[in-house]
Amino acid sequence: MIRYQPLANFVLLKRIDDALDASPGGIVIPQIGKVASNKGRVIAVGEGRLTESGALVPIPLEEGDIVAFSKYGAEDINLDGVDYLLLRYDEIKLKEKLIVS
């Protein structure tokens, strides 16, 4: 259970670490040489943004959604000893969809 609720059009994410510990050729990559993943799981979503007329436009994401976000748009935040990312909805570029075949 998360106790924090993002405001307005902000989204709280937990980064999904899909970085490899070794290259395809077997070379071990030190922690400092790893590139941070730009994928995350949605933890909490703000209410949305207000238009100029005062209408609320909700954010079309739900808790648990997997998203890809802008490399430089997220802010690292630590809540109760756990690392999260906080970013505006505009910085989210893709949402994974389950395709059933």
C-alpha cells in the first residue's frame, strides 16, 4: 500500500531494472557502467490536469501499468527508504499493451 498520492498530472513510478550484469559477449559490466532503464511500473497517478476552462482531464494510466518515459524527465525521489521516480504525465512516451493472439 502506497501512502503518497501525486498531485495534478504527476505520476509516481518504480523503475524496472532490465540492465544486464554482463554483455552478450560475457564481459561483466560494473554497476557504474550500467545505463539506467527508462521503463517503469506505475505506482500512483495524480488526478489529471485542468484545462483553461477548468475541466479536469484525467490521466489514462492505472496502478501496475508498464510505461517507457523520457530519459531526462524523471526526478529521483526516496520515500520511506524506497527509490521512486516522479514525473509529469507528458514525459511518458509509451504504455505496454497486452496483446492476446
